[in-house]
Amino acid sequence: MHSPSKIWLSSPHMGPNELKYVQEAFATNWIAPLGPHVDGFEKDLQDFTGVQHAAALSSGTAAIHLALVILGVKPGDLVLCQSMTFSASANPIAYLGARPVFIDSEKETWNMCPQALEEAILACEAGKVSGKPQKPAAIIPVHLYGMPAKMKDIMALAKKYEIPVVEDAAEALGATLDGKACGSFGTMGVLSFNGNKIITTSGGGALLSDTEWMIKKARFLATQARDEAPHYQHSHIGYNYRLSNVLAGIGRGQMEVLPERVAQRRSNFEFYKAALAGIPGISFLSEPEGCFSNRWLTCILVDPAQSGGISREDIRLFLGEENIECRPLWKPMHLQPVFQDAPYFGGKVAEELFDKGLCLPSGSNLSEEDLERVVLRVKELFSGN
């Protein structure tokens, strides 16, 4: 029997001009890291986000790592990190021998809970986390699935306790809070251009900041920290974290279609919300006042108490049998085996979201037929129940 075509969760979506920039890189032999496309891509990111400086890097993970290095995070330091996120938000803390302190989500945006954040800060400073009074070295909030976190509250706490913020906007390029771009609130902001993101450079990321010396240092460290000398000389430990000119060319083409991609993702969300409105137990995350989400992924919560016992896992498996890719929400970091000993502050919001949450196919290249097929299968499962 012929299996139906694959519907991916979030596949790359190329525009008309990416190949033009790549061919230009080949024609001019700018293949290695650095080059005019890297410079142009960084300028595109600055113009789009309103941030004054940007460094194009090999990944969003590299950007978080460099941000923490630039902030002077060292072994034994405490770094406050949103628990409900991809592991790339937390892993760089461990790279540096620092200790992650995980913070629960709040229900309105699914992102870092400001109340739990302040509890964690006070506990760290009172010596209740490490056995000695410690001021946290950094705060890492995340804009989950493109929904802006409560950055006003988070930045107010950061200012009150004088803690720098590394703003993980890996999923949120094109999202805004009160008209201000996600990635532009923190001491430094982080973007990702992985293959499943709203725009892609195949693999890639960026570090943003209004503080020039931080981005200059990021570029220096990302190119193996090579000192000014005719020979190879190094006074600092460096990293091979710069984006290639070829991949930056892809990024320049992708930036040209970014507003269109955001519109397409938001349209997917509205389609699902309208089509699944009558199904008991399924709910969607609304935009709080002032929030504009890029709707990178459309996510639903499935309450078995209202759905006749159907869970998010039932839906995921049923759609999987139809060659439709879905994924549970991120498993919180404080539940991950690798971080099982890490401190955690908050309640059960992140855990409940993980238990009930499902990401539906959300690519900007989905056809109306694809979307209707997903909805039809969900309705089929519920009607058969």
C-alpha cells in the first residue's frame, strides 16, 4: 500500500535569491569563514532587529556559549535558566563548569516565570543554593516557540539585582513585544538559523548586542582568538565559531523573505485554531497584550479530562502513522537526566505543559492540502473515540 507523503514539523523553505548569493560566493571564491556575505548578513540582522551590533556564528549554541564567556562566567558560578527549553539554552552553562539553576514557566506565555526568577535570585544570594551567598552570573530567558517572554518584568529584576541577561531568541526572530524585537532586550541576544527555524542558513546563529565591545570580543573569540601578529599568536582560548560566507549568503536571501515567512507561520496558527475550535480538550496559546509571536511552531494543549481520555501522545502517534510529524513540547531541563541534580525554582507549570503539549506541523511551506490533512486526521481520531 502506498504511504501518504511526509508532512514535516518544520522544514527549510528557500526563497528566490539564496542561490544568487551562494553563486556569488563561489564566483568570487569567498568560501571560507568571513567575507562580504557575512558582513551583509550581520547588517541585515541589525537593521531588522534594531540592535546596533551582530556577530554571525556557527550556531545559536555557540552564541550562548560566547555570551557567557564574555560575561566572565566561570566554574562554580550560578546561571539562572528557563527550564522549559531546548538543551542548547543550558548546555553552555555546563561547558564553563558553572551550575544551572532552572526556573519554571508561567501560563500566560509558557516562558520564564518572573516570580520564580526572583525567588531563585534571593535564594542564591542568601546561600540557599550552593551553601554560600552567590550573586547569579547571568539570566537566560527563552522566547518559546516564538512567543515573547515577560521581558519587562525579567529586565526589571535583572536591573534591580544587577544581573546580565542573555536573551535566547533562537525561536523568535520576527517576534516583537510592544513593537520591540525579541533578541533586543537583553545584555546580549541570541538567534538560531538551524534547519527547522523560521529562516535557516543550514546551520548557524548570531549574537546581538547594543554594546560594541561585546560583539567585537565575540568575533575575536569566534575566530580562534588570534592576536594581531604576522604569525599565529594567541593570548586567549578561542573557538571556531564563525559562520561561513557561503552560509551567510543563504541567510541574506532568507532575510529578504522573513516577513513573508512570519505571515505564513501565523496563518498556519489561525487555520489550526479555527479548524480545531470545536474539539473538546484542545486549547491554543493566545498572544498577551503587546505580544506579536512569529508562531514558529503552532502548539496545542490536550487535556484528557475534557477530550474523552485522548492525550497529546495519542494524537502524536496517530498522526505519525499517517506520516505526519508532530513533537511533544520541550521536556523541561530540570527533568532531564543530565541535569537531575540542578536546583529548580517554581511549581509544576513546565511539567504540565510537557505532559499536555504537542507541536503541530508548522512549516511556512505547508500547502493548504497539508494543513487540511492534519486537521482531518485529528478530527478522525476524536470522532473514532
